[in-house]
Amino acid sequence: MSTAFLLTTVVIVATPGTGVLYTLAAGLSRGARASVVAAVGCTLGIVPHMVAAITGLAALLHTSALAFQVLKYVGVAYLLFMAWSILRDKGALTVEETAPLSATKVIVSGVLINVLNPKLTLFFFAFLPQFVSADEAHASLRMLKLSGVFMLVTLAVFVVYGVFAAAVRNQIISRPRVLTWMRRGFGGAFLALAGKLAFTER
């Protein structure tokens, strides 16, 4: 594995996106455990994209405008749903002292956030081949290994984000007005990401 691949992966993963926002929201609203579970969910959401890239399904999204548009707008709809969930009175940034969401629900939401992002599939399709020789005997195996590294880095970075958010959670709990503005900020961020994805071209 090249140093260039690792450094590029860290930069890409650390750049705030939907997964980072979701993990931060989980850490702020429900604590460190929920943030780690959310990070696991977002990481698992990478698997379908990895499989698509390795099996060649990403080529379909790259060449078929209809397939790309369908997945894109499903992703937009889900981001809008996330924004609505956060902005409503009992949204994702309401601090949960009792009856927290089950780990399964947190993971499913994290998986859906990344699964419904067609740009992630295209990222794998365009990014991984740069580090795999065209005449390599076991190209698929190498892509699988590189994808595994990408997932591990994603998990590690997201856990750091989430645990940090959980660490400042107690300071947030005592400031309802801060919670309100943070909820609005996260909701607005998801709306902005939905708008950006809606106008994204292949």
C-alpha cells in the first residue's frame, strides 16, 4: 500500500460530509457509545459501493444517466428526511437522557446515509484504479485490500469525531439555546448537502 493512497484516504475521509455530520450528531445527542455505533453504520454503508466498484457495477452508474439520477434523488430525499428529523422538536440533536435509540436503528441510519450516495460509488470507481496496475494478476484482491484500508480509516476518523462530540456533550446539555442553534446548524447542513447532491452531475 502506497503512502500516497493512505494520505489521500485520510484527507478525503476527514473532510466533513454527511457521515461526519451524522456521527457528530449522534455523539452530541446520545453520547460516546452512540457515536461509535453511528461510525460503524457509516463504515458498513461503504461496503455496497466497494462491491460495486470491484464487480464493475460502478461502470453502470458512470455510463447510465438514468441509474445515476435515480440513486441520486433517492439520496437527496433521504438527506431531506434527515434534515427534517433534526429540525423538528424531537430531532436528532435533542439530548436523550432516557430511552435511547437502539444500536440497530443508529446503524441502519448510518448505513443508509452512505449507501444512498452515488458519488461514493463513483469515488471508488475513479479513485481505487489509480493505485492498481492494469496488468496486475490479482487486481480485484488488491482493490479489496485497499477498500478495507479505506473502511478502517473511515471508522477510526469517524470515531474520533464522535467521541470528541460526546466529550463536549455535558457542556451542551446545560445550554438549551446552544442545542437549538446546533440543531438548526446540522439541519441546515443536511439541507445544503441535499441541494449540492441534487445539482451534482456525473
